[in-house]
Amino acid sequence: MRESTSDFFERVLGGRTRVVKELGNIHDLAWEVTDKEILGLCKLRIAMILGCESEAKSMGKQLNSLKVSDLSQWPTSNHFSDLEKSCLRFTEEFIIDVASIPDDSAFAIRDDLGDEGFVNFVNALLVIEQRMRLLIVWQKMFEGVTV
Amino acid sequence: MSRSQRVDSTGFNSLFREALSRWQEEVVQLDLVDPVTTEMVRLRCAEHHDCHT
């Protein structure tokens, strides 16, 4: 059975228990403050873009199979709501070049979720992205295996 | 594209905000990387992310 991402982080971080605890805490809260299905879709899209096969496989099992199969073509798919498409567009721009996200991409989500919902979503996305980048780098450093 | 603040970034879920602060505090206290390098990376990331905090 594959070691969970949380267990892997705990093993790599060793005795740094406070960092392990806070990393787990922000990850749990990221899912609590956002729509789980939307964040799940965004997480899967991040895993696809960054090439994190383990997270993509794990996330793909938890989501609507029609959406999963259409995810790489979300702009032209009719399986996604307008909000889901706005969040996926923002996610791709966030992952590829966080400093160049167009205003329209941000405002499309803000107009739907409100200021607080938008900031919750962006921070949740940050947590998911950072955690996955850590997983990719640390697995290569400490395991020497594909991710 | 605007690089100014689009929304009030402090007005979000308070538990989440506090947890993110604690996480960042714990990370910068790690001592495997020297303090100067840590701060250079922190400032570079803040600038790239347009982080005003």
C-alpha cells in the first residue's frame, strides 16, 4: 500500500513536529473553507500540470468521472459550471505564472464567491500547490522514484 | 493586469488565516538554511506573489 502524502511528510520532516502539525492543519483547513469538489478539480489539474502522478491518481478516484476525463479540455467541455471554469482558469494561471494573473480571472471568481470566498479559495490553492511541489521535490530527493 | 491589491487579503476565514501565520512562523524558524538565505527567498517570493503582508 502506498504511503500517504501526510505520512511521507511526517517521515521526511522527522522530529520537526510543529512544522508537521501546522502543515497538516493548513491542509485540513484549506478543504474546510472551500468547496471540496471545486478544490478537488483544481488539485487534480495542478497534479496534471506538475506531473504528480500519485496525487493525480488519488484525486481522480474521488471526483466525477465525466469531469475527470474532460478536465484537460475544460474550456470547451459542457461538464463544468461557469464557476468551476473560472476556478480552473485561475488555477492554471496561478500554477504557470502567479505574477501575471489577469484581473478578469480574479474578478470572475470574486464576483461569484465574494471577497472572503475568493481569498479563501486563493489561499487554499496556495496550500495545495505548495504541498504538491514539496511532495514532488522531496520524493525525488529522498525516494529517487517517480511521483 | 493590475499588480495592486484586488481585495482585502486579511478578510478571510480567521482560523485559516491564523493557521497560515503559524505555518509560516514555523517554517522561517527551521535552521537547516541560514537566516540570510531564508530571508532572501522569503522576500523574493513575497515580491513575486505581490504579497503585501
